[in-house]
Amino acid sequence: MTTAGLTALTARARGLSTHLLSRPTLELALAAPDLERLALLLRDAGLPLASGHAVSFEALELAARRWAADKLARLARWLPDGIGIAELLFGDEDRRSIRAMVRGATAGAAADLRLAGLIPTPRLPERLLKELARQSSVKSVAALLVAWQHPLGPGLLAPATADEPDLFAAERALGTAHVAALETASKKVDRGLRAWTAETIDLENMRTALQLATRVSADELTASLHAGGRIPRAWIGEAAGLEALDARVQALAALVPAGPIQDALRRYGIDPVQIDDALLAARLTVLHRRARLDPLDAVTVLQFALRLRAQVTILRQAIWRLALGGVPIVPGPLMEVV
């Protein structure tokens, strides 16, 4: 990608960032007393909610999804063909969406529930996500992805067509395909984005290590980790081999340089519910610092995409807080970085 093209893309991302929701708006959303006032707040903030119609939880979810998809689509118009940054921007969202479809098909969940909290991308727009959400099996999800020539489809096909499909194997296959796509994309981007890719692979390996630690031998675990990261796979395998969960988490965290990501691993590594949000907040903190030092750095584009993901996550919390009867929510780490 040319320097001029990267500068234009970065400037576009900075401009779009001014159209994201403010922290006070998100705080008000989390404290909204009822669905109608939440809808009014979000409508005034720019979400596509028609006035004068009955409001439902599903309508708010759909509005958040379409609002986020519009932001990504605007950014995508500035992406030249064939550049690696597209995979960095959209790959994890696609993996997240496909993982939701795999879990939904396995559990027989309703289509609306499978779509909750997802962000459509140029490769998986809302129309295709809805089609995936209607599938009754992981095999049919994989078959559609292959037919659409999505890069994550072929990797999912093998575990999906096994005699006894295994959810864990399917999610591992998705992770492997995602990392392979990232490694290919990283060859087309600058040094800063290659460092981001390597860090992403390291964190993916750590998640895998925590999941597999009690399932396989140390050698098998190490062999299942992805190349392309900065942390030697043998070190991750050794840390994951410790007997106690907390000891494994602390040993893995020690492999990461001191800073927000290490802090997130130490504090939330044993909490499967909060670790993803904590790592997202930590990585946003790192990107924010880099962007302040160099406003034209390409990481500004990643920062925009991750802020969008964080805001959708918070909006979903606000919506389903009311669905569960208005239970108070303690602001999580994402509120510090949005």
C-alpha cells in the first residue's frame, strides 16, 4: 500500500472516529431506566431507529448492528484492493460471527440470538449473516462459507463433517484459519501492523494453551500452537503445563512485556467471561498511546475498528441489562477506553 493511500485511510478513520458514541452517552445507556428511554437516547445519538414505532430488544440489537456495519462499510470504501490491512480490520469480526453461528447451530439457538452483538463486514454483510443464522447444523454453515469463498470456510469444513462434530475442534479450526489469513496479510503491511499481527497470534496461542492445558500432553499442546508470534511456542507450552490454573495464567502473563496486556492477563486470565473484554480494552489502550505519538500511524485504523467493537459490546450490555429486569451493571474495562 502506498504512503499516500495509507495516509488517506488513516485520515478517514480519524474522521469516522468523531462519529462514534461518546462516553457520557454510553454511560447513560447503561443506566437507562427502561427500553423506551434507551431507544430515545440511541436514536438521538444516530442509531437507525425509526420514531413512532414500538421498541423491542431485537429492534435495538438490529439498530446497533446496522449502525456499526455502516461505519465499517464507510471505512472499507477507502481500502485499495489486495492490501493486508483489510484482513486485520475484518478478519476477527468475521471469525467472531462464524463462531457465534457454529455455537448457535450446535445449541439449536434461535436465529436472532445467534446474531446478537455481531458486526456485519464487507465479507459477511447482514444478508449473509442472516442466512448463516438460519442453518441447522455446523456442516451447513461451513458449506455456505465455502460456497461464498470465505477464507475461513475450508478450515471449518473438516471438523464440521466429522461423524461426531466437536465444538471445540470447530473453534480451533476457525482459529487456525484466521491466523493463517493474518500471516498472509502481514506480509503486505508495514512494520507496526506486522507487530500487531504477531501480538494477535501470541494472544491466540495463550487462549489455546489455557483451553488445552488439561486435555493434551505438553508436546501435543506446543505442536498445536501457531507460528508467527513473538513468544516461542515452547515457552507458552511450558507455562501452560503448570498444574494450578492461576499459576498457568501468571506464567503466561509473565511472557508478555509489562504493560496493559500483561495486567489484563494477570487480572482476568482465570475469568473466561471477562478476559476477552479485558484484552480488547488493553489493546485499545496501547493503540491509543501509539496514535497520540503519531496521529498518521496506520494503527489509527485498527483503533477505530476496535473502538467500534467495544461500543457495540457496551450497547449490547445496555440492551440486555433491561431484558434481564434492569440489573445494575458495574462498568467494565471497556468503559475506560471507548
